[in-house]
Amino acid sequence: MAGNEPKNCFIIMPFGIKTTVDDNEIDFNLIYEDIIREPVEALGLKPIRSDEIARAGTIHRDMFHHIATDDIAVVDLTLLNPNVFYELGVRHALKPAITILIKRRGAAIPFNIQSERIIEYPSESGSYGESRSLIKAFIQAGLGSNSPDSPIFNFLQDARKDWKAERITLLENHPYRLADQPGKQICILTGDLRERRNIDVWVNSENTNMQMARFFDRSLSAIIRYEGAEKDDNGEVVEDTIAAELRKMTHDRESVTPGTVYVTGSGALARTRGVKKIFHAAAVYGVPGSGYQVIQEVEKCVTAALRRMDHEQYITDDLRTIVFPMMGTGVAGGQVDIIAPRLIQAAISYLCSYPESRVTTVYFSAWNHRDLEACVTALASVQGVEPVQR
């Protein structure tokens, strides 16, 4: 809206003197003047009533324009007038907010809108002060809110909400045992990995450039980098421990081979979480102008990491447990229902192929409900794997 032009407030109501079902007369022009106009104009809004826009041949077009575009609507439901309810329905369907409902005290309301907040005004003129104040307060609250008050938009908002994408905060373990490998488990973890203790190896799903995320990015790479860094008493990083070691190990190469795993120490995570090593898996690669994409055979990262755990170089570290994220399903956009089965099957195949492996538990971290569902579905389809009764 250009310049200082005021916001419009469309008034949906009967006009003139009308008779109620109990034979009482109501002067709706008086209601408009004494109850509605004052608080609307006091807020710098421009009140517009449908009878004020009536012009031959254009009333419906203009009415729909105001219903759909005016910032605020005030609707008087007192007479259960079909035109009023029709216009209210159109308003709720086309505009998420702000719609203020009013009625005369004692007037009946259909059950399907009884749950809506409705301002009542008294039948006696001269006592409308509270009603005017409430209308003003409701409009101010609506102008200060981003939430819809239309029941239709509220429904659509809930219907469109992807609950499976919501983060799981509850710390839970979903363990599965391998029938042919006593003492070996696949376990799905939910909740914040930072709340976990004494998992020997955390796998960092990294890009082929081995460039760890910035400290406060929303990724596991950022968490590992920050939590593993040495910090002063104020929480300020004084030594970027893990990232510095990784740079030194890769000799600042432009790129490493997809699917390879580089091993660093765990920095401060050793002290705070009992983590022994960080395995950096080259699970995604960058494409100029397109961002990151998951590598073709991302499950190779799982196999490579488990082989690293069993390498003689790490015998003295006694690496027994490892946690993998859903690699390639973050910024790279990989589909977890496709990737999760491949990651899990790679872990099971390794443990079954190398019964002498020192690895006892392979954890997979399910960040959200979609991850958890994909992992549980994948495990349910594998023969020789069954949930551990808790």
C-alpha cells in the first residue's frame, strides 16, 4: 500500500432497522456508528460498509475485492443473515486474518462457529464502551500477530505441516540384534547427539572438500567442530582443534575421493562426551551453482568407517561403538527412505561378513520422525535382525 494511505476495514453487517426473530428492532446503522466506526477510525483505519460501495452492476465484484484484500473485517452475526454468513465464509476462505466477529448479547449462534471468539455488545444503547474497547483490542492484537484467525487457514496450516520433518527431542534407543552375531547390535538413536555419552566414534558426514561447517551452522559437522574445540571460560573458541587436525591431515587438498574416511581425534569431545575418534566421511560433493549432492554409493562410507575401526592402527584405542548420521539427507537433499536402507544394510553386511570384528554396536542417529520411520522400516525388512525387547 503506497504512502500513508490507511488500511481498510470492511464491515460485513445488515444495515438499516431490522427485526430479530423475537420481534425486537435493531438499528444497525446505529450499531455501525456507535460501536464499530469509532474504534476502527481511532486506529487510523478506514471503515467501509458494503452498502457504501454499491454501484449498479459492480456490487459483487467490489464486495469480493474488499473481502479478499482489506486488512481487517468486522462481521456482525446478530441476525443470522444469510448474506452476512456468505460473506464471512468467503472472507475466511480468502483471507487468513484479521476478521473480528461481533453480535448482540443473547443472539443465538450456529454450533459450527460457537468455538470462535465473538465480541458481544449490549442491547441497550449508551453502554457500548466495553464493546468498542474490545473491538479495538482485537484489531490491535491481530495487527501484531502473524497467526491466522480464519478456521480454514488454521486447518490448512495444520494439514500442510510436515510433522515427520519435525526434530525428535526425546532421547530414545531402538536396539536390534543380529541373530547370527551374538553380542552385535544395530541401534537407532533419537534426540540430541550431544546428550549421548561414551560412543567411541562419531561419524561426520562431510563434503569431498573436507571443509567443516561453520561453528553455528545447523549441521552435525558444525556441532562436532564447535563441541570439539577448546574454549575459554566464556565459551569462546581458542583452538579449532578438530578442523585444524583435519586440514593438516588432508594437506588442504581441493578434494578427496568420495566415500573415503579420514580419522581425527575428538578434541574436547573426549573429555565432555567420552568420544575417542571422529571419522570424517566424504559423503557429499559440491556442484558449482547447485550446492551439495550425495555421492552415488554413500553406503561405502559405512563400510570404510567400520574397516577403520578394525584396522590394527586403532587396536589400542579399543573402538567398539560408532554412530552414523543419515548421511547425504541434509543439505545434499538425499531421500532418507532410499538412503537409510543402504546405510543400514552396509553395516549389517559388514558385521555378518567379519564376525571377528571388534565392533559391537552400530548406531544410526534419527534426527526427525522421517529418519526414524525410514530406519525402522529398513530394519523390519532384513532377515535375521529383530528388535531387542526392552
